[in-house]
Amino acid sequence: MKLLMLAMFLLPLIALMTRPARADADDLLTGVPEGFPHFTFAGHDHEAALMTRYLWYHFSKRMGNGPVLFNQEYLNLADNWAAGAVDPKRGPIQEVHKADLSFIKLSDDGYVHTHQHWSHANDYGWPFPLWPQVPGPWMGVTAGWHFQEDGPGWLWDIWLRPWKPQGCLQCGKAALTGWELSNVESSGLKDNRWQLNATGASPTLTTPERVTLDAYNCPFLQLRWLRVGTPHNQLLPYIEWLRDGDRDWSPDRRVYFDLRPGLSDLEGVDGTIHSMIDMYRHPLWSGKIKRVRICLAPGDASGLTFAIDSFFTAYDTRHTINNPIYILASWNFFRWTGDVDFLRAQANKMRRALRYQQVEMGGLEFGHIRNRWIGHDGRPSYTVNLNGSKTFHSGHGIGANYWDLLPFGWDDLYATNQYYASTLAVAEMEEAIRQNPGWDVPLGGEALDPAALRREAARVKQVSNKLFWDKSKGRFIGCIDADGVAHDYGFTFLNLDAIWYGLASDEHAKAILQWLSGERIIKGDTSTGADIYHWRFGPRATTLRNLDWYGQGWTAPESIPWGGQVQDGGAVLGFSFYDLWARLKTCGADDAWQRLTQILAWEEDVRKGGGYREFYKDGKQGTTLQGGGTAGGIGIDAEFYESSLIPCIVTYGFLGLAPEADGLAIRPNLPSACPEMSAANILYRGCKLDVKVSRDAVEVTLKDQPLDALRIKLDGEWRMVGKRGTASTFDLAEPGTYKFKRL
């Protein structure tokens, strides 16, 4: 009894002694701008300070914002509500995102470009694989000629520079060897380009006889060049080719290409025009290609000069997810900002981006995405033989999304998740446009029927929950390849996406969380139970070791241990947001709060350990960080901007903020351990707000004078303190603090 009484006396004292002091919370906030979002968690000051610091750290440490497509949805979720978030080089982040989204280009057919960094790959797609990135010798498969002795980028660093001691036939003066010239003469190399002068009509260049191509591995050709002078007609330049068995050139084997500046995302970086030539569309571009002829200027070309930087083949490295990401990011931007000017400019582009998914990507035909691009059939780039050797399948397994080592393709749930979400986003947009004729957003021939879109989304959900669900394992598979083979390595990110986007049925969502929480063990997985959260901050990206399903360019996964690669047992910090969201919606706020506090405890340990790079230095935590050009098992900093997502569980989740076309909905969903939460400096429609919520009360402090009254939408019946009557929507026209009580 004495021991029990002593324990009852000591436990509160121990709790008081171990509770983080207020000064510690204040220390965490050092350097966070006053006008930046700050969180408050009742009874959990330290955790709130950690969350505020986390948000500021990951925003302020970015290497620079831009129009790169793959993270636009993540950043427009994470940033647009943040007041005081300023890119030091470009201004308020909302203006930055508007500029970047407005800059994004679409091809004439509606495909949204990737806008990735400069490389010698497909300008509209991912920067690899490059043309020499062929398993085994590339001769007879792909080809490239680069008229520089040396140059920037992976092509030179990894592929061409190592050849230089033996002599590189594909670069510098050696690259001039063997070309046949007709009605054009060479002036040699100058300014890292092959200089040429027209000497007659229709000057042409024909590739050397020694070089042959495999059409399947060369769906695109790219010519980086300049043409100086005024042609005597407006005829387009073109490509012709000879196959095995062809004796003569023929207009039947001809593809014209454009010379308009600005068609490529990367033009101007090297001072040339990038002509991307779509060869795969032509039915006679097939088999072995013996020669390729470039007609630089059909007809009279007197007085014209040319400067050729390079000519090379390119794989189809386009990404299926660009179109839905562009739609979702644009709609998120509009919902937070209410920028009608932006919506007017982007509405038809968003419609074309969705239409491309419906038609080109098979959405309407199949009720899901089927990727029929060359090399995107879901098959891996090699098979492992019984004796352990590998048979390579050049041109197969080209990546199509964020997880660029994995050959998602053909019947693809990853892309279908976002197709479903983007279909609903465009439906919301179309409804809002019709309900607000004063916006004067164009309808016309490109407008889509919102009711039809909602029916299509319902069909996609029904088809996907049947086609991609593995009943025996209780989770979604990644894709089904063109041979009918299903690929499943325990893709946690894919399954959590299905919950986030709303594609997963309620029953399937529960089964997914039972698997991730360890309540249900899947026999045969490499990681089960508690080990799924081995990295503490979130689940492993995959739970089954993958040694045989990879894309071209990643051919020795066995050389890296389990968990040593982000895409094979590793993890990405930012995607823990989707785990938190799934728990909140499927298991409740208490479950999500428990997981969040575990993440914040890990964050505290990292902070005390010297920061992310120091904490994981030399693999002392079991793996290394990926980023800045190095591979690793965990993605946290450097190019992993999506780390900014995690605080969204507070704004979108616990506070329940949901920007809509006609107002800001607030639907609190608080854990029992934290009965009151608030966020200061939320930016909505250009106005700063402080939002505080509890179970039956909402308080909104409007800090700025709105141009138009801000509409606050609450579920059920509420009354505004100091006002008579009840309502579910309230218009705030003046700065001040507004308190609402649930009836």
C-alpha cells in the first residue's frame, strides 16, 4: 500500500518533470516568421511547436520552385493555405504556383508535358532512360550524334565521357564520320555545332551506313538545331527512312516535323530549337531501320545555313500521371485563391487534359487507364532465368510516374487512381462554372457535362475495385501487364492513394488499414506487422522484396539490400500524410493522432541528432538518404519537396478545412487527446484567417478586409455567437473574430 501511495505521489511529479517546458517550445519556433502558419494543440504545446517548425523548415529549405509536374499536386495541397510563405527569389508562394501552373505546356493532342530538368531524353517526358541506356550493346538498337567534344548532363557523365579514351564515335569530330550530304556542304564544327550551308534545293543529311536502329526502341527522334535564313516556301522539314528490304526512299515513309520555337520545354537552354519527331505513330516505322534521312528545308533552300547540335533517338518517357496532376493542382489552386483570371485561362486546358485520359489513355473505353504507349506495357525490362542469369527486353519497362524505376503500365491502378480524382475535379469545376456565369469562363465545344463525368467516375470506381483488388491478400495490385500478369509488391503508397482519392470502397479501405497496422499478416511478404513501420515516420513503400520487376536502366536490384532503395522497402517521408489521412477517415481521429505523435517523436529525435543528413549519415540508422543525385532508402529532403504534406493532416484533417468553389467548409474531426486545435495565418481568397475548432465550437478570426464576403460552411445547424437564428453557412464581410456554436 505504501508503494502504491508513493507511486501515486511520484507519477504526477515525474510527468511534470518530463513534460517539455514552454521555453523549449519557444526555442523550436525560433526563426519561424510571425506571419507564417502556427499551430496550437490544447495540452500539447511541444507537439504543436514541432509541427510548426516542421512546416517552416521544409518550406524554407526547398531548392527552388518550378513547373516540374510530378510534385505540383503535392505542393498545391501543402502551400496554397499558407500565409507568409514566400519564395525568396520569386515572391509569395501562391503567385509562384500560379505562374508555374500557367506556364505548363500541353501537346496538341492534350498530353501535359513533364517539365523535368534538361537532359538528352524525351523533352516531354522523364530525363531517362537515355538512348545509350540499353542493356548490352546499343549498336543496332538506338543511336545518337552529339557534335561537341564534351557536354553537360548524365549522357556525358555516365555514357559518353567513359568512351573518350577509346574514342567516342558519337561525339565531336568523330560524329561527322559517315554522313551523306546532298545539296549541303559542311563547314565543320564551330560553337559546339555542326555548321552546314545549303548548296541546292532540298538539302538532306543521311545517317551513316554503319548505324542501324530498332524502331521499337526509337519511338521518337530528336533534332536539336538552328536554321538561319528565310526559306522560299512554308514546307515543313521531314524525316524519311529505309527498312530492311527497302531499296528507294519514298514519301510513304515520311514524317514531317515542326520548327516553331517554344514547342519543347527545354528549348533555349542550349540555344537551339528542339524538334521532337513522333515516329511511333507511323505504321511503317517498324523493324530494323537501315538509314534515316533528314530533309532540312524542302524546295528552294538557297541562302540557308544550319547548325546541328545533336540528333538522337529517344524512348517514350512520358508520364501518364502528368494530366491528372495538372488538373488536381490547378483545381486546388483555384479553390484556395478564387482566382477567376486563372480559371478562365486554364479551364479549357484542364478539359483537354482530362479528355486525353479518357481517349488516349483508355479511360472511357475500359473504365480504367490502359497505357498503350511504346514500352509501357507493364512488362519488366528483363526476366530472371532459372540459373539466375537475366534475359533483357530492351525498350520495355519504361517508367510512367513518380516511382520511376518501376514499370507501371498497361492496366495501371496508379494512373487510374488519379484519373478518377481528376474526373471528379473537372466535374466540380464544370458545375461551379455553370453556377457562376459572372465568372465568364468559356463553355463552348470543349466543355464537359458534369453529370456525365460523375457517372464515369462511379464506373471507374466500380471497375477498379473489382479488377485491381486481390481478394486473397486484401489489397490492391499495382498493374496488370499486357500478358495478363498482375504485379504486386505490397505497394503501400498505391493503396493509400486509393483511400485518399476516394477510389477504394469502404470495405477495401478497412482491409488495407488492417494490413498496414499489422492486424492482418500477409503470408510471403518480406515485411509484416510492426516492421512495416521500420523507418518510424511512415510505412515502407513496398512490403515484398522486388528483384525482378524493374524498368530499363535498373538491372541489378540484388546489389542493394532490402530497404536500401526508396522503391524497394524504403520510404518517402511526405507520403506519411496519406497514411495519416487513411487512418483518420477509416479508423478515426484517435488512430491518426497516435500515428502523428509517433512521427513527431521521430522528428524530435532527428532534431536532437543533428538533423536529417547527420542522423542518417553513413547508414547508421539502417539506410541512407536519397537526394541530390544519390540513391538511398529514404526520401526526406533535397528534391523531396512532398515532405511539406505532413502538416496538411492538421488543416485538412483535424481542423477539417475544405476549400470549395463557393466557400470554405470547416468540418472538425478532433482526437480525444486534443479537444481543441487552431491554426493561425491560414490564407483563403487573399485573406488571412485564424481558425480554432473544438467538438462543438468554431472560431474564425478574419484579419483582412475581403473584397467579397467570405462564406464559411459548417455541417448541420449552428448559431453565430451574438446573433439570432441558426444556419449552416455564414458570410464574413468585415475583419473580426466570429464564434459559432453547434446546436
